[in-house]
Amino acid sequence: MSKFHSLPLARKFAVTFGLVCCLCLALGTYTFFTLRSIAAMSAEVGGDDFPSIAHLATIRNAMNQVRRADLDMLVCQTPGCT
């Protein structure tokens, strides 16, 4: 600590700025690899699980159309509708 205390102010700023830059670089590297591993783990959700959800939505829309057609037949009073 006494070595840092005896340095001129400009040198202190240069040393601390360099230290902060190195820490930012290390944090950026850590964040990059962490987010990359999270993206790799979540890739199977998008590739395997999401298409099944899309098929379920298609099935739901088809069932809604069938229900609407059944309701139209029930509500219609003329023989031409059936």
C-alpha cells in the first residue's frame, strides 16, 4: 500500500484505469462464455419442444373451427343450413 501511496497522481489514475479495463475485459469474457453455454442448453427447447407447441396450437385452432361449425348447425333453424 505504501508503494501505491508514493506514486504521483497521474500514475495512480493510469494504474487504476488499466486495472478497471482488465477487470472489464475479464467480465466480458466470462459473460460471453456463460451466455454461450446458456444458449447451447436452451437450443433444445427451441428445436425439440417448440414445434410440439406449434402443433398443439394448430390442433386447438382446428378444434375451434369444428366447435364453431357445430354451434352454427345448432343455432340455424332453417333446413338449408343443415
